[in-house]
Amino acid sequence: LREHEEFTKVKNIAKIELGRYEIDTWYFSPFPPEYNDCPKLFFCEFCLNFMKRKEQLQRHMRKCDLKHPPGDEIYRSGTLSMFEVTFYSNKALAQWQVDGKKNKVYGQNLCYLAKLFLDHKTLYYDVDLFLFYVLCECDDRGCHMVGYFSKVKFAMLLFSIIYELMMLLHEKHSEESYNLACILTLPPYQRKGYGKFLIAFSYELSKKEGKVGTPERPLSDLGLLSYRGYWTRVLLEILKKHKSNISIKELSDMTAIKADDILSTLQSLDLIQYRKGQHVICADPKVLDRHLKAAGRGGLEVDVSKLIWTPYK
Ligand code: ACO
Ligand code: ZN
């Protein structure tokens, strides 16, 4: 699954320490040059500042007063919390003079950290606003980051006006957009259902926005597996309830999953037939049960009643 590694830049940092974990890295990440050739980097697990030596981290921990990501806690269920961290790009800062210095360092540190496990992602986009949704396991020592996903927003720039016009011209009233730019579960927490939780969370935000969403491409191998798993389970469960009297558009409205993603998922399960120029869902209950059994575990559930959030304007 890590076959891309040899095609990307040579890995510069071999290991990191983060909270109580020592983690082997996967890919190159563009840390400032003075950090290159450091066998191991030490991260503060709360503010994500990184240092070359353990003693520096220890000194830092004595004075760092952060115990959770710097942002609003928008979800809490049991020991799981989600924090929304926002920061503005330089361009946006210059244009609107908003207070964006606040979370900028945190956001950049998070990008450096994430790139160690993502092979083909652009870290910085020429957009206005970055939104990070950081998932944490919380205990009496603080909120420990498990993973995150990011979103980018073109806020008030010309681009968004052109985009809206194009949408109008194509009569796409139910607005489609990317609802996720990057997703990461830190390696010690992988394969426990957190990835599917993050994905489910991104669709819950889209539902609140009244939009249909899709992740930015390209997806990594693990990203595609996780999305396929999520889409498959969500769609099969609805089809089971509704027999097959339901259209792709209706599925899309219910789930906030983009119609193309629904079609490709159902096609991969061989549940689509093409009749009289239309895609028709053909779902025999027995076939659905068989697929559901094969679909594996669901992720951790998002309890929507615990999500307190209003869409970003
Ligand atoms: N081997 C085989 N299948 C795997 C593996 C693996 N190592 N890891 C995940 N999967 C598949 C499985 O189907 C799994 O479901 P299952 O456990 O029910 O069989 C499914 O993916 C998702 O498992 P989760 O436990 O919900 O997901 P996890 O917390 O492991 O996170 C993620 C998935 C975020 C993709 C993680 O692997 C990761 O961070 N990878 C590195 C970064 C990355 O590639 N991100 C996606 C890039 S694309 C983008 O950002 C738009
Ligand atoms: Zn710190």
C-alpha cells in the first residue's frame, strides 16, 4: 500500500514523538531546512510545535498551557471530542485584516505533521480560509489528537462568484462541493474506525450546509478503501430499508454523498442496470444482505445530537 513512497521525495524525518507515541513516518514533509536530517522530531501534542531534542520538548511542556487544539469544541460524545480550528491565508489576511495570526502556527504545524503520512497532497492552497476538524480522545491530562480532516474555502474572492455563476448556468441548484481536502488518522490509532468516523462527520457537516459533498482527488489507496467502505455501508443500509424503490438523486439528498460516488459504489457492487437510457438500482434483499456481511465493520458512529455547529458563511 505504500508503493508511492519510492516515487516521492526522499523521506527526511524517520520518526516523531507525539504524546505517548513514537511513530515511524511514511513520506517526505517540507519542514524548514534546519530540521532536515533530524532522525527524530519531538512534537508537543497540544500546540504541535516541534523540536529537535527531547530536553527542548520537556522545557516546552512546562510552559505550554494548551490542553486541546486551539478552536471551538463542536462535538463531544463520551471521551471523543471534535475541535474546529480555522485560519486565514496571507492573501485573505491582507484583504480583510481579520485576526488570523491566532491559529496560523498550529495549522502549519498540523500540515507538516500530516504530510509525513500523505504522499501526494498539496499542503498550501491559494484559498482564503482553512478549516481543520481535529478529533481527540480526552482524559484528565488533556485532549489527545487521533486524526483530523481539513476543508478549504474560497470565501469572498472573485472565484466564488464565477463558481456560483457556473452553477447557475448548469442549473445545479443543490450545490456540490468538496467537503474534505485531507484526512488522516495517526498511525497508532488506525484501523479502529476513526477514519470512517471522520468521513461520516464530513458528510454530517455537508448535511447541515444543505450541500452534497465529495472528497478532493486524488485519493490515496487507504483513503479510497475507507471511502468505499463508508459509501458501501451507508448506501446498503438505506437500500435495505427502502427495497429498491429509490433513485440515486434521493440517495444523494439523504446522505449528502455526490451522485457520481453513489453510482460508482453501486456499480462496483453490481447493483445498477441501464434501462431505457437510465441507471436503475436493482437490489435483491438477499444480494444486499450478502454485500452487507462482506462490508465489514461500520466505523465509530457520529451521534448527530452531540454536534453543535452552524455552517460557515
Ligand atoms: N490495510 C487494508 N485496509 C485498510 C487499512 C490497511 N492498513 N487501513 C484501512 N483500511 C481500510 C479497511 O477497509 C477499513 O475498514 P475495516 O477496518 O472495517 O476493514 C477502512 O479502510 C477504514 O478503516 P478505519 O479504521 O475507519 O480508518 P482509519 O482510522 O485507519 O483511517 C485513513 C483511514 C484516514 C485513510 C488512514 O489510513 C490514513 O490516515 N492514511 C494515511 C493518510 C491518507 O492516505 N489519507 C487519505 C488521503 S486522500 C484525501 O485526503 C482526500
Ligand atoms: Zn505546546
